Amino acid sequence: MKSLSFSFVLIADQVGSRTADDRVPAALAALGDLAVALPFERTAGDEVQGLLDDPRPVVTAITRLTRLGGWRIGLGGGTVDSPVPTSTRAARGPAYLAARAAIDSARTAPAELALALPAGVRGAAYGEVNDAAEDAEAALWLLRTVLARRSEEGWELMDLLDKGFTNARAAQRLGISPSAVSQRLSRASRTEVDRGSQLAARLLGRVQELAVTP
């Protein structure tokens, strides 16, 4: 089969699914509005999977899954066999194999997240694409770690600010003082998360730019 351009397959595996409620419906609802090549769907009892060709929704998906909590993430980069089906469960290709390897590695990886590339992917210079992938993975580890520390109150404030609320309006809506908003804003690490998200997306884009498949 012919392979399409370099894309990302994201697999999320529910942690502790044997003893916890099914979180798949909530995950699919959280990921349903993202710009994707193939929509996220349940691919196993406790897994969701989607195909994305833009690094920015990849980072958004990881952010939303981190907010939900209880998700291990494997991200595979590579090509996808064509013709591309309408369901991610039916799709095949090196990116899918890499994502499966990544979700296995995520069990023991920092922040329970791993990024993998297929064997045979090389860069413009020896090792360059692998270095870029390691950089992107490290950025995602750091982003996940910061996000995991954000409280529900912090997320509530971020939701309002993302909708265009000023700090003063957010304080009124939440029934707290402007100084309390400033404190929540600091604890929620808004600037760090925004810059970290941009960095992770740029580094994933760098992987796409450098990757050359056989």
C-alpha cells in the first residue's frame, strides 16, 4: 500500500480500568471537537485512538486527557497506509505500529507518556530526527507534569479566561476577589502551560519536517 505523509497516532489507555468506572465516554466527549484526520474512537475495552496530522491538536488532546486524569498516552509518528479508511480502527501503517510501541513504553515512562517513531525513519542528518523526537517527548513530559498539578479551581479559572473573560470579570463570575484570581492564576501556571504547549507543538512539527521514510 502507498503511505501518506507523516502523521501522529495517539492512543490513550485508561489507568486502572479493572477497578474504575469506564472513562472512555468522557474522553471521547472531550476530544470530539478537535481537528483530526480520523476521529477518536474506542479501539479496545479501555482505549481510545485517533489520527492527527497537525501537532497543535495533538498537544490539545494531551492537555484535555491530562485534565480528565487517569489516562496513559502513547504517541506514534509516521506514515499511514492509503487509502485511509473512515475509522481509525481500520487504519494501518508505521504510525500505528509506533503508537502501539509508545503506549507500551508509557507504562514506565515519566508522566505516563511516550513518543515513538517507526524503525527506518531517519533525519536529514544522522540521528537528527531521533533527537527531535526526544526533545518533543521531554517537552510533553514537562507539560503533563505541570498540568497534573493544576487544581479544579485553577481549571475553572482557565476556562473563563480562555473564553475571553478579564481577570476582573472572572473574579465576579467566581465570587472571589481580584487578588484571589491572581493567586489562582499563579498556582495554575497559565503562562508556563501556554509557552510549554507552544514549545511542544513546535517540536512535534520539527519531527515532521525532519522525518524521511524509506
